Amino acid sequence: MSLQAADFFAELCLPFTDSTVVGNTYYATPAADARLRLRIGFTGTIYADTYGGLRVAVVHMDRGEIDSAALNFVDHGTFHRRDEAQNTPRQNFDYGTFNTKRHRPGQPPWEGAVTTGLRDAIEQYTSVWFPGAWKTSTAARATSRSARTLPSPPPARSGGRAP
């Protein structure tokens, strides 16, 4: 079974309009004029087909990878609710991870993920390398979502009758 990476990255709601998913990796150009790119991939564990976090990296087009950070699912509470509901103990190898072979049919392997903590960490990381890109991208997306202009409300009427 695949990671369904494109769906996972869509779930993160990253604001970068110039982005794509290739295989299991997300690529973005947060700042249009910069030669830096953002790359986010899944990090494996010591167990086959099991993933424990994301690796966020800044890549220069000519020099290659400049910096990276590991974002662990446990540290960002990604599967905390799922694991609590299933009574998965912290010492269990399944805690805070997902496996592409063992999951419910018809559901993504990362079912139950709460991505808010990861998204916040990615925002914090990208603000160092791409200052203002997060706000600019968010504003551009918000603007493009409005498909129509709403009419002005009618003028307020007074409570009394006109003479």
C-alpha cells in the first residue's frame, strides 16, 4: 500500500501555491525570486513500512541541501488522539507512527493524524528561511478563493414611519 503522500500533504494545508508532490516527497518554492526550495519527506523507523515523522529541508538549486530538521510525529502530537483511543502504550513500536501495510482497508495509512502541530512546526521552520512567504502565500490563496463579490447590504431603515 502506498503512503498516499499527496493526500497527507493536502491535509497539512500548506499555503505554498507553487508546489507539487513527487512520489512521497513534497516540493515547494515559497519565495518566487529565491533560489531556495522547500522539500518535505517522510522519515522511516527501524521497522519496515513504518514512518515516524517528516524531514523538512531547504535546498539551494545549485548547492544542494543547506539545512534540514526532523519533525517527529510523537513530538508534535500527530497520532496522540488515535493512540489514546486505541490504548497504545508509549513503549509500543506503533505509538506515534503509521504503517503502510497495517491499516484499515479503504483508509489512508495515516488515518487519525492531527496535523496542526506539524503544520505549526513547518510554518516556524519556513519563516526562518523564507521570511514572509507563509503570510504572502496564505493571503494569495485567501484572495483566490473568493469567487464572487457580495452585494452591499441595503440601507438601514428607521423604526418609525415616513410622513
